[in-house]
Amino acid sequence: MTRRDFAVSLCAAPLAAAGTRPNMLLLLSDDHSYPYVGCYGHPDMRTPTLDKLASEGLLFHRAFQAAPQCVPSRTALMTGRSPVSARMGRFSSPLPPEAVTLPDLLRKNGYFTGVARRNYHLDGPGGGARGGYVGTVIEEKGLRTFAKRLDFVDQSGPGTTVDVVNQFLDKLPKGKPFFFWINFNDPHHPWDRNSIDPPRDPAKVTLPKFFPDLPGMRKDFALYLDEISRVDGEVKSILDILDKRGLASNTMVAFMGDNGMALPHGKGSLYDPGLNVPLMVRWPGKVKPGGSTRSLVSGEDIAPTFLDAAGIAKAPGMSGRSFLKLLAGDSSYEPRKHIFGARLQHGSGTMTPETKSSVWDLSRCVRSDRFKLIYNVTPFMEYQPVDSARDDGWQQMMKAHAEGRLDAKIDRAYFQNPRPIYELFDLEKDPNEFENLAGKPELADVERELRKALIEKCVLDYDFIPPPVLN
Ligand SMILES: [Ca+2]
């Protein structure tokens, strides 16, 4: 053992030591894209709680969920594998009974486990009107298993957070560490008009360059940002409880978005605003305050990392990898070369001749630090943003497109039909993902490396799509 290795082992050892197992709090905002938290430097954001949380831990710039939608992304968080590999390609699927999840393993190893607030999305739709016959079959066959995997299950609405956190902690058996997963409603649709006081002025928001400057886009985006400010207040109410009960010093707190914003280019698409989410981890005494990292991490890595922090081995089949060493500032951590994303069925819509990509779309992507390859298996599906097609922004974009008023780059990004099967972007030169470089001879090696990585992922995950072609 070299001097450096010895120093590293000394540094890393206490993280997984028995007897000091941390409590774990996973806070998940819904449809929250990077970089919409104040600590990322966005000029319009007011998020004092999250900014402080980040300053007390490690802030991630490149955390990517495994899917741009609630059900499959949460599947990856809880199973440590892709939603394809976990057989969760249908939005209405319940998690297969044999799936091994993070709370299963923590509970088996002595943790008190809970999930609270907005639907955790892993037990399929409700029965009756909401789930139709699909829900009936799931119910009759006893396929709702997620709730049975935890000690405490709550699915209450906004306004109940303080009560449910106190209820959970009141039930915590003495001497047991806890794992508690809290799901927020914000900033998911519907967007309230007065979620904060005062609301933002739409005329003053800084629009991303992938949106056309239309009044409806400004209005929708301002409402969206307001809900992020509201979730900041909800996080404060939870962290205050940890402080009051003296739990903060032995609790690892992770705040993360479940997928990107439900606006064009975001939720439902494999562009960065669909997959890249805020992530920050505070763990007093273990994670050095004030750090930030641009290392790629995947939603698949959350379960292996939490398990590692508790000194528990990940389950066979978990393709995610622990980034505990990255949290600990251990220089022997080897960063990921790639993250992967899968777009799958969305929502409760069905197939009709008019069905658009918002309901049914199959695409996959692989992203390195600099380049992204998107592979559209269903290029003929006309693009429609998930959850925001009826909002003023998209309605005005469609009108502007029909009247030839959109900027050419924006027009092509949203209205090209059929869409390209392969899209390659240089995110350093083109962070908006406008310029498709697939097939360019000067990037042939880059594209080949990404296609190979995607083929390997397809094989290892037993993906059902035809793998990309390797030229
Ligand atoms: Ca979501």
C-alpha cells in the first residue's frame, strides 16, 4: 500500500463503518431541470434554503436521470438499474414484485424506511376510473408491492409535509437509522398563479435560448420558476425538523429533481433539460462543505451510493455505481465516462392515428462530458411536449411555426418531421443542442465511441429496441 492509498483508505473508511450508519433523507422535486436553483448561478432564482444546503455539502452540475419522466426515472432511483432493465417501459406498470429496491435492502439491514407526500409512482395507476382495466388487473393479481416494502407509507397532498415528517420520526424505533424519501408536488403541473408572493414578472425572466421569446413562453416559464421557489420553503420546513430533533449531524440529505421541466425541450425529451437535474448532498463530517463537481452521475447511481454509505453491498443486477468516494473527496474515485437515458411510454394516453411523441416515443441517448448521441427509434412520431401541449407557450409556438415566424434553429429543433434517427451534439459548443453533427466525418470517432457505448447498454439491459448501427 502506497502512502497515498493509505491516506485514502483512512479518509474513506469511516464512511461505511458499522455503528455510525447515517440516516438518509431523499428529497425529490418533480420536473425540476438543472440549473434552476440559485446556487447554480441562475439570475432569476430565489432558493435560499437549497443554496444553503448546497453550501453545506457537494453540489452536482452533471446529475442525469435515467429517463425524462416520473415513473421510469424513479424506477432507476429505487432499483439502481435502467427502467428498461427493470421492465418498467410502460408508464402504468407497477414495479415487478421480484425487483430488489433500495428500501428493501436498507430495511433488511436494520433501517426504518418510509416514503411520503406526492405519489411515488411505482405501483401503477389507481383502479377504476383512473386505471381502467389495467388498474383492475394490477389490483386483482396483487401487483402493487412498493408500499409493502417500507415501514411508513404516506401519499398525502401539499400542506401536510411537516405533519408527515413528524409522524415518521415519532414512529422511528429507538436506535434504528432511517431512510425517508419525500416527494414534492412542485414544480409539476398544474402551475399555480400565486405560488409565491410576489410572483415573478414574466417580462423580466431570463428565457433559455431554446425557447422562442413569446408572451406565453414567458408566462409559463415564470409560473414554473415560482413553484421552484415554493418547494424551497417546503425543504426548509423539513430541515428545520431535523435541526429541532438533533438529527441533522447524522443525516445524509440529498435533494434532487426526478426529471426535467415540463416545457418544450425538457420533460419527455433526451435533451439536457429533460434529463439533467439539480443534485446536492449534505452529510456533516463526511462531505466537505462548499464543494461542487462536474463529474457525470446517473439516477442509476443513487441506490448503490446510499447502500454504500450504509456499508451494504448493492444487489446483483444493479448497473449503477456508487459515487461515495466522490462525496468523500477521495481522489481515487473514477468518474463515469457516460450516462444513459431512455424515453419510454408516457402517461395514460393511448394509440390513435393522431398520437404524438408526448404519449409514445422510444429513444435512447448516451452522453459523455462533452458529446451526446440521441438515437430516435420512432422518428416518425411528431414532437409534442409532455404535459405542456395545451399551455400558452406551446400553443403560441405552433402558431408562430405555422406562420413562419420562428427562428430557423428553433423551428428545426421542434418541428422537423420525421425527426433524425441519429442526433449528435457537441455540448461545449452547442449547449442548446440545435446543431446535429451526426454523420460528420470529423466527428466519426466520437460518434462511433458513443454508438458502441449505447450498443453495450442495450445488450446488458436486454433492451427490446433494435440496437444502433456501428459503421
Ligand atoms: Ca416528474
